[in-house]
Amino acid sequence: MLLRATLTLCLMAAPLWAETQVTNQTYTCDRGVTVPVVYVNADDTSLAVLQVEGRQILLYTEPAASGARYGWPSDGSNYVWWTKGDDATLYWKNSEAGTEDPILSGCKVG
């Protein structure tokens, strides 16, 4: 329900975008954890809405050398979702330590 409400808010600006694509994926990670993700891609922005441990996490696209990387646009600590093909990893970015530690790894679509 919360995922749907957040997605609705994100799409309220959709008329401003020439084309908006919405994709639903469910990843299964190590330890059997499932992560539903809604990707919203538009002309000027892309974002991912993850459902993890009973929480919704809204992340925006970030520069990536390979694959697609999503994070919260701040200099503080935050989650990072990095995908490549059908694989993904959820990291915790610790801005004070300058590290990104994997929280969920081995995530695969399906």
C-alpha cells in the first residue's frame, strides 16, 4: 500500500515528462530476502522505489561506471541500490567513514 502511494506521488509530475516508463521487478537476495522494486524512468529523471525490511526507500539515479546506481541525493549517509543486468546489491553508504557496506547482496530478478 505504501509503495503504491509513493509511486502515485512520484507519477503526479508525469504529465511534465514526454515519456514515462514504469517497471516492477522482484529480486531474491542471499538469505532468501525478497526486494520488490518499482523503477520509474522519464526523460529527465530516473528513480527506484524499494521495499526493504518493512520500509520504503526512494532513490534517484546516480552516475555509475557500469550498470545503474540509485542513491539519495545528499552528502550524508544513505542507501545505495546498484544493479547490473538481472543482479543487484543494496549498500549502506557511510559518509563519515567514506565506505559503502553491502546490506543485501546476491540479489537476482525472479
